[in-house]
Amino acid sequence: MSSELSASAPSCPEIASRSVMCVNKGDLEEEREVTDEELLQAADEMGLPCVFASAKMNRNVEDVCHTLIRRIREATQPPPPPP
């Protein structure tokens, strides 16, 4: 299953560097067709951080936003000047 997930990954490194895999409805893990391990493996293969979030339980919602903002800032910062 993770290969199917990985196939849908952003193919452009520039896009991937500004992306986060957010597993929504993290409170419904027993109803998912994909295991946590498969999701984590797919995120790793895509080079993305993976955050399990649940708005209903207010779990990791802010973390998703902070992680995405941090990745966008890191990807768009100009390189430091040479010494």
C-alpha cells in the first residue's frame, strides 16, 4: 500500500519541500484501510513529515500548521552569504 501512496507524492522536490503529510481524522484509526506504519513509510519515502491530526479531539492541529509554516520558511530562505 505504501508504494501506492508514494506514487501520488509530489514529483517536484520544490513542492515536496513545502509539504506535510497530514493524516486527518486521526481519531478514527480503526476505520482506516491503511495502517499507521504504511502511512509513516510512505511519508518517509516521499521525504515528508507525517502528522496524525484530529480536529474533533483537537490533537496535533496546530502542529500541522506549524510544521508546514516551518518547511515553507526553510524552503524559501535565501542561502547564507559565503564566508
